[in-house]
Amino acid sequence: MTLTVRNTSRLRAANLVASDRCGSRAVPVPLLRLRPGRDTTVGYPVPTSRRGIVPIGPLRVTRGDPLGLVTLARTYGGLAEVWVHPRIHLLRAVPAGMARSLDGRIDKVPHGTITFDTLREYVIGDELRRVHWRSSAKVGELMVREQLDTSEPTIVVLLDDRASAHPELRDGTAESFEAACEAAASIVAAAVREDIPVSLHLVTDVASGPYLDVLTRATLRPGDLAATLRRVRAQRLGDTLVFLTGPGGREDLGAVSALRGPYPVVMAGLFGDRDGAPVSAGDGLIVIEAADGNEFAAAWDGVRGW
């Protein structure tokens, strides 16, 4: 951060003491006896060791008389915000996608194929060649075939931001949640780099806006995982689901593995609970237990289920 202060007065500024706010700390700014029309500049680092929104400013200037008997403080400038995104770890492996048919999963393929997905009611603008006449006759309304490129990999990242999933706090911060946010950011970045569709969802809320910004401002709060899983199951948002949780979410992995129906590949990232009871990877659930985002990235690249 670079801060420049100018004395616009015709008089020499005397006995000025200034400080700028940077997050929770005050940064001293040297202003003592600033001459008319002259500038003073100070630079200081913004803390970026942890994700979040760091408020900067306003500048507080305190003027005192030569004897130090009277002081007057004023603030200058507004409040700026510095967005510190989660740390991104390089992921080399990405899902290859699954080709499906009405009979179930067929094979992994490198290129897209269009296949039938579902039926819905006709709306103005739909092509008549997509009308499913047999179903329309049974229902009594025009029904249209929805088609899907089933082989194109689509990653769905579900971040567990429930306070109950990350109960262990250190200085007010849940390290397991910070690691989960880093893992989510790494997956999103890898998908964008490989031009693979990806969506980010929170357990307690619907993510809106740029995904890295969503992860930057994400906080722990009460949430209903069962309701979120029902929504994710009904919407069938992709073919690869990645659930990222903390120690409190270990008991919920069974419910997540039940999504293996609408999602051919289901993975769970479990952070901050390496000493917990062993996790059974039954029903095809892929489980990565990691202490931090860097360890998760290494384990991700070693997964054979892609």
C-alpha cells in the first residue's frame, strides 16, 4: 500500500501525528512539520497471509499545540477494501467426464456426445424437431426432449460452510475451513485453466458473483446440509461432485455418497481431522483426508478415479 499526503496549506504543518488503518492494526505515517505544497509518502505491506477482505483507511491526523496541551484529530480519505483470495495450489489432474445413456454409464470419452437427458413442457421458441410426440400424446401437452453433452466433464464443488462442520477454532479462525476454501479455489482455477465447466455451491447459501470473490468473503454460519443435498440431487448440476468439509462433516459422508446416482463421480475432501475414525470409501466414494490445501492438491493428483 502506498499512501501520499500533501500539505495544501500555505503554512508549515507543525506537530502532526498521522496513522492509517490496515485491517486491525494502525500504521504510523510520518508528517511532522510538513512544508507547504510538499508531499510525504509512506508504503507498507497489506497482510495477505489469510484470505479475506482487508479494510484500509481512513487516514487519521492528530494536530497538537507546541506545549502538547490541546490536540485535534480529523480523518481524511475514505475506506478502501483489499480482497485477498484464497491460496491456489496447482492441480494437474482433472476429471475426464463420463458418457451416459438411458441404460447408465457407458465409457470415458475425450470428446462430447449429445444424448437424451429429460423431458419438459414445450415453450415458445423450442424447435419442433425436439418434440417427443409419443410422450406428448400420453400427457396431453407438447413435451420437448432436453439433450445434454454427457461426455463433457462438469465439476460441481460443494463447500461445507456450516459452523458445525468446522468446530475447532484457533484465534477465531477455523483452519479446516481455510484449507477447504483453498481446495475449492484450486479446483475452480484448474477447471478454468482446462476450459472445463465448473460451478461452486455453498451449503448455507447460493453462491453468486465471481467464485474467487465468493470464497474470499465466505464465513461459517448455521446451515442445513440435508436440504442442500436434496437440491443438488434434484438439479443434477454435473457429472463430478466434490464435497469439501471439516471434522464435523465426517458423519455426513454417507449422505454425500448417496449422490452417486445422479453424479457418476463423487469425491469428498476432509480437512483437519487426520486422527479421526477411518472413512469407508464404500459405494464408490473417493475420500481425500488432508491437513491443508497443499496436501489436498498432492492427493488430488494421485486419484485414479478420473
